[in-house]
Amino acid sequence: MSSHIPVVASAESIPTRQRLFLRYFTAILIDLVVLNMFAEYWQHVTILSFTISLLAAVLLQLLLKLTLVIEHRVADYFKAKEAAWASIMRYFSAWAILFLSKFVILGAINFAFGDSIIFSGPLHGVVAFIMVVVVMLVAEEAIVRFYNRLGNTGNNN
């Protein structure tokens, strides 16, 4: 008999690159599901093919993460300032970046995919696009919270 005791996979620490891969892979899959659900059940979102929706999910994930990086850098810049106006500018700039980025992202989607993805309805599809992005972010957050709760149940089974 061997005296070797197998190590439980969850007991090993996961390297940062692997954690990041799993995080973004999962986020892209969540975005893919959300995009396709909207395309199937809402007339204001039309996607030509599954492949296009997969590529769009990847592009959306990249652009949304880039937006958050920019927003955090601008926020850090204003946090470093001690003037009272800096606090106001920090919140205003965060709002402006997060809001205006949706127009830039929508433009990038239109540039990359043209008529293969169409967001229609109020404000030339901007409302539909913002709705899709908000649902993506809510779905991602819900999955992250669910995942985190699995690890905090008290027993690690």
C-alpha cells in the first residue's frame, strides 16, 4: 500500500493567471448567454449568428474591463487630491466615464460587426444596448456572489 495521500484539488492555490482566465472565460460565457437570450426574446436585439454573438461577447468584455480600468485610474487621480472639488470630480468623472463609454462601446460594436448586430428601439438602439449591458453586469455579479457563497457555507464539501 502506498502512503501517498492525494491532495484535494481545491486545497491547492490557483495561480493568478489561471484565476484571471477562469474569471474572464466565465464572464464571456455569461455575456454570450445574455446576448443570445436578448436576441431570441426581444425584438430590439438582432444578432446574425452564434459566432457573431461570441465575438461580440469577447469584445464587450474587453471594452467593459478597459472602461473600468480607465474609471479607476481617473478616480485614483482625484483621490490623491485634497481639495473639496476633487471629491465631487471623482464621482462626476466616474459617472461620465461609465455612461459615455456605452456610446463608445456601441460604436465599436457597430464598427466591428456592422449590420450583423442590431440594437434598435428608443434612441436608435442606445436604450436596448444599455439594457443588455446592465443585465450582463447584473448576471456576472449574481454568478460571482453565488460562487463566493459556495465557499462560505461552513463546510468545504
